[in-house]
Amino acid sequence: MIVVTGGNGFIGSCLIKKLNRQGEREIYISDECSETQSLKNLEGGEFVECIPPENLIGWLKMNVEKIGIIVHLGGCSATDQLDIDYLTRTNYEFTKELYTIANTNKIKFIYASSATTYGGGEKGFSDKLSPEELNKLRPSNKYGESKHLGDLYIVNDKNLQRENIIGLKFFNVYGPNEYHKGGMASAVMRMYNQFRKEGIVEVLDPGDERRIQRDFVYIKDVLEVIEFFVKNNVRSGLYNVGSGVSRSFEDIAKLVVRTAGGQVEPEEVIVKKAMHEEMRRRYQYYTCANLEKLREAGYGKKFHSLEEGVEDYIVNYLRYGRYY
């Protein structure tokens, strides 16, 4: 039995369909089961039951002997959320409870961490940090802090299993099934929608010499990585999930226009948008995943380039409003 929290969300819904294609049918999901918009993500997917998050801990304790894997993708993913009490409860306390159940009962536990925990990258983007080094990271927003607390709790637990407690530090994920995310959707989707609606694409401008570059990773690669950890017994710890390449938002804008715009030249429609002061202070200007640890664990598949991912996303999904 596999339990997937955040099962009707972006990554979770894609994962369920990916697992279905591998023959998995005994999947239980936990999420807000009545949210019509995000439930569209699950159309065509097969699962046994959707369990409300408030009932999940009790349900897990009653079914603990039947569960083989918990994939925890639920929680608050809004990087602009400022309510630290809500974030702590949703992203830290809930993760800690799930981890404790899994670790105590030797259940494989794969959970979503975030590259936001690296902050401004002053300590680099290595997932090989010792617990002492990890403690020195300073996330740049409240969301990152809540994710960082979960990482610290788990890696410092003296009872941590040697294998199969896996924290995945997701970088900037984009791809199908993020239609419900609104302002938290990927830059690819937001730029595509703006270009189709307004004929322009806005790109953030810090207003100084700083350049914004991020590691953008396609959802199909993320699913392959999760499947790798589902199928293999791997040493417990944190693992980066990114492409290993840092690209600018201008790169995305140009690719979106070239893929969706026909004969329009990108330079004609790309417009710089000034960042407000608060955003400039807390913004993560650069990320790039170090994938050495993931490769050493045995993951050998090639990641999509930004060009390949954006083209597949627009041509096969966004253009038609298709789901994964």
C-alpha cells in the first residue's frame, strides 16, 4: 500500500498516474477531497480512497501494518505565506508526525523539502551537508523556514533509520497539472498565459546589477526521481531534485514566445517589470542543484533541458489545457 499526501495537487496527482502506469493500484491519497478544480488533476487516475488531512494520522495508526510507503507531498507551498504559525503547523508539525509513524514502523518515507531552504546560496546548494552545516542555512522566507525545521528534526533524530527516509529538495518545478496554482504556478505557465492573453511577457527586474537565475526542473524528471526512491532502498538523507543547470527568466520568456508565438520575435514582447522593495529583500536570486549525491545513490537518467521541457509542456499540455 502506498499513501500519497497532497494527492490532488501538482506533483501528487502526476505521481499517482505515474504509479498507475507502473501497475500500482493500491494507492490511498490524502488531500482536500472536495476541491473541484484540483480534483481535475486526478481524472483518469486510480486510487482507493481520499482521506481528509485532519483524519490521516488516526487512519495511518489504524492501518500501519498494511502500509509500505508514505510519499508526503502535502502542505503549504506558497512562498509568500507569512503566517508562521500556520506554516509551522502545516509544514513542520504534520511532517514530523508522519515521519515519526513511518520511522517507528520501518515504513519508507519520502517527503517534499525545498531548495528554498538554501536561502541566498551563501552556503552553496549541496545536499551533502552535515547536521551542523545544515543548521547554518538561513532560508529567505517563512515558507523555507518551515521546511527547514522539518529537515533539521529528521536528520538530527538519533533513531533515524539507516535507509528509506528521504527528503527531496525540489527546485523550481514546472509542468502539467499546475493549472489550479494561480500566482504560485511556474514561470512557464504564467508567462504562457500572459502572452496568450495580453501579447506580452513580463520578466522581473531587480533594478540593480543582480541577475535572477534559477534551476528549473520538469515535472516528468521529478516523477522519475520519486519513482527511483519508491523502487530502491537508498541511504536516508536529503537529496536535491533539480536539473543541475541554472537559467534566467529571460530564457524562459524567449522559449515561451518562440514556442507559442509563431513569427513574433521575443524582443518585441518581453517587458521588464520592477520588483518591489519587499520582494527584493527576500527574493532567492540564484539556485542550482548539485546532483552529485543523487547520482552516487544510483540515479542515472538524463534530465530534460529547459528547451525540451518548455516545448513539451506548451505543445502537449498548455496549448490544449491537457492534464498529465
